[in-house]
Amino acid sequence: MQLSGENETNHQPTPQAETTIDDFLGGAIRLIQPKDGYRVSMDTVMLAATVPVKAGETVLEGGVGSAGAALCLARRLPGVKVHGIDVQRTMIDLAQQNIACNDLSDFVTVSHQCVTDLSGPEATYDHVMVNPPYLAEGKAIRPPDRGKGLAHMDSGATLKDWIKFCIYRVKNRGTVSIVYRADRMDEAIAHLYRRVGDLKIMPLWPRAGAPAKRVIIQGRKGVHGAAKLLPGLALHGDVDRYTQEARRILWDGEALSLE
């Protein structure tokens, strides 16, 4: 997915045969990503835009992939430190290339790790964000590409594991941000229950009047408060490919407030 509308042919670095180079945030981020494997989507960019981070704070991303969300977040707000983990070494290698190509090595780092590994220190990040696989194992046909399969379907880590990872790593009163399928949001909320409160739920409508396919769920660890369903955001217009509100986030790098 290219989010700038720019012609890529005159840009560097030159992608290999199995990768492409795509622009995000109006060209402020350039991302090398697999041509046929898992690719960064609007979900990822929207997730990064919702994290209420301040300069000097730290963010952890589980399942960092090619570092699309981490880089978008670091570019949007200078001074933020983002660390990402991923179980696929090939994606970690690609993420490191992307970090270097975008000159964000001082602010974005990655490491090879699975979200089920909770051996490290607890409660060390101000914010944690994740885009877990949307499909439960055995509920659909796994994509033939291994990387895409791991990204889209549970394999060794369930939704409960992903949320347990978030709660373990985030500081008390820190935020947990999740983008997930709308028809499975009840599962996510159930796993957050009594651990993460003051939930904000934002539907992402494909277009006005259409059922939401994705939702962003955000709450604070150790905080009690009722869940709040927000009006939501329509992504596509009837005439234009993207609504003005979506373009401000996807192209201009504006934050998506869940207040």
C-alpha cells in the first residue's frame, strides 16, 4: 500500500526483486517490505496515530514486522523512543534496514522475541501497541506465504497471549492500544477486563454507513472506568478514495485522538 501518491521510480534505495519501497505519511516514511508477504496496512498507521505518547516517553510494539507503525510514530512525534519485537528474524532484518533508511536509529530499535516470552523486566514502557493476528488458528485457510500466515493467523500465540504481553510490559497507568477485527472485539475486551480500564473503542468504518471491520481499543493499566464507544472514523469516501479525516492521518501524520 502506497500512501503518498508519489511515483517511486526515482527514489533510493532500490528494492530487491522480492520487495517494494512504499511511501507513508506523505513520503515522510519510506518502507521496504515484502512484495508477496505481510505488508503494512492502514490499520497499522491508524494504530500508531492513536498512541497518546509525549516526547521522552517509551513505546513497545509487539509484532513490529517491517517497523511501519514504529517508524510512523517516531516520525510523528520527535523525541519518542520506540522498541519493537518480532518472532520472524527476516522481518527484524527488514525492520533494521527501514530504521536506517529513515535515519531513525536513535529513536527506533528492534529485537527478535516472541510475545509469549515474559522473561524480561515487567512494567517498563509508558505505552504498548499491538496489531495481533486477526484469525484464530483453524478458523480459516492459512495464507501460503509463511510470513503473511504468521501475521494473519494465530500460531503459537493466542489473542490472550498478546494481551497478556501488553499488560506485563506496560507501566501502571500506561496505555495499551490494540487494532483488531470488529467481530472479535468482545474477546479482546474480555482479556482486558479488570486489568486495563477506561477503555476507548473507535470503529474504523470502510465508509459512512458500512459496518466496521476494524476497531481500535485503548485503555490504561490499573485504571478503573467504564468503556466508551467513540463515533468512529470513515476511511473511504463515496467519490474520493480517502476521507479528509483519514488523509490527515495517513498523509499529514496527524494524531488520532481517542478522547
